[in-house]
Amino acid sequence: MIAVRDGLNSPRLQGGGEEVEGSQSPFPDKYQMRNTRVLRVSKARVSEVPMEVLEAAQQEMVNVVSLDGNTLREMPKDLHLLSEHLTQLILTKNQISFVPTNISQYAKLTDLNLSSNLLCDLPMELGGLRQLRSLDISHNRFHQLPRCIYELESLESLSAHDNQIRAIDASDFGLGGMRELHSLDLGNNDIQIVPPTMGRMRNLRNLELCGNPFRQPRHQILSMGTEAVLSYLRTRIPI
């Protein structure tokens, strides 16, 4: 495990976890984190975040963690040290295959980006993130939207494009019950049918459905924008 140092010549953590002396650490020092309240490590082949780094981040009250483009197989095991302050968590472009149930302890989280990983499900505990406004699970392996998403009462933006999602639940117990949802991207999935009841989601301002194999609505309607699509769907709701 590497130590956090104030200088620039800390050992570097490679993808396999080994230390290379004399290389600059990919992790920001405590002074950088103090000034920015951000822990950012991008495209550095990091496979784990040492506890000492997260302890320093805790001391500096870091509220944004961005670890995109690395080789993480799971969420950092000591990330809970930041649960009191964390508002944004970006883990895109890693190799994460599951989200732990303790995700619910990040009560102040407003933005969560899990895109471009190996996920096929999310724990029900994620639904306890009452302040979450933006969730990105695009470019994963989902065959359906996880049920926990429908419990996110403050969610405004959901990106789930480029998965293998086959159906849309637009009922009041599914997407139809998400009153704050303004942006929904389900493009490039395997959706066969767009339920007409989706037309009742009048708060949607941005709906993306292109790249799915359904026949209705036609491409001409999709190209006219969200309101045109919703209006079309409303005309298809059985009386």
C-alpha cells in the first residue's frame, strides 16, 4: 500500500497493484484536495485506492471523487470514509461488476456515474439515495432497469443507453411514478415496444429512444422531439 506524501515523488500504483519507486503518484496530495475538495485520478491504471489517500481526503472534506478510466474491479473499499460529505461519485470506464449494499450510506450523493463498466444489476439499497438527481448506467450489461431506480424520488436525469434493456415499465410503480424525471436516455438497447402510457410522463423534457428495434413510434416522429413522441403515445392509450 502506498503512503500519501506531500512531495511529488511518491510511488505510483500500477494496474496490478505494485509500487514503482521514483514515479510520481497518480493521487493528488492533501494540499490539492484541500483547495479543490476533489479527489481525481483519471486514466492512471489504478486498481485500488489506498486507505491513506481516502483518510487524507476525509480530513480535507473532499466531496467529489472522480476515478474514471482506471482498472477498478469494485468501489474503493474505504470510500465509506467520505460518506459524510460525498456529493459526486464518478467511476466511469472501469471494470466494476457490482455495487455494494452500503451504497445507501452516501446520503448526500447527488450525482452518480457508473457508465462503461460490467454491471448487470444494482442493489435495492441504492434506492435509498434520496438526494440523487443524476444517474448514469450507460454502456453496461443491464437487461432491464433495476427496480431500485424507481425508488429514487429526486432523480431528474437517467442515462441507460447502450445496454441490452428489453422492456420499459412506464407504470406508476415504474418510470411513470418518477415525478422529478426530466431527462431519460434509453437509446441503443433492445426495446421491442414503447408502452403508450409513457405519454403520461409530462415532466419529460428530453427523451431518447433511437437505436432500438421497435416499429412504433416511427423514426419520423422520434426526429420531431420529445413532446411529439409523448403526444403520439398519448393518442395510443386505450380508452
